[in-house]
Amino acid sequence: MSEEEAAGRELRSRRIAACRDRLAEQSRWLSSTDTVFDGTYRRMFRAAKDRHRRPD
């Protein structure tokens, strides 16, 4: 991975971390092993899918 790609990946990671509470809102659940999960990546996937479907 080039430095430019690594920098872009780091930026995306920081943006996700900054928005995580809002993205996970009303979608948190606890597993049988007491691990907390949320719907952050599910919401991001849906948004990307919707954006891809829309004509430009």
C-alpha cells in the first residue's frame, strides 16, 4: 500500500470513528458473550449501495 493509500485509509477510519455514535444510533445489541455490536457498517453499506443505484 502506498503512502497516499494509507493516508486515505487513515482519514476514512477517523471519519468513521468520529461519526460512530450517530451511525450506530438505535442499532446496538449485546451478544450472548456480552460483546456490544452496532449497525454502523450495515448503515454504511446501505448508503453506498443506494448511492451506486442512483443515476448520475
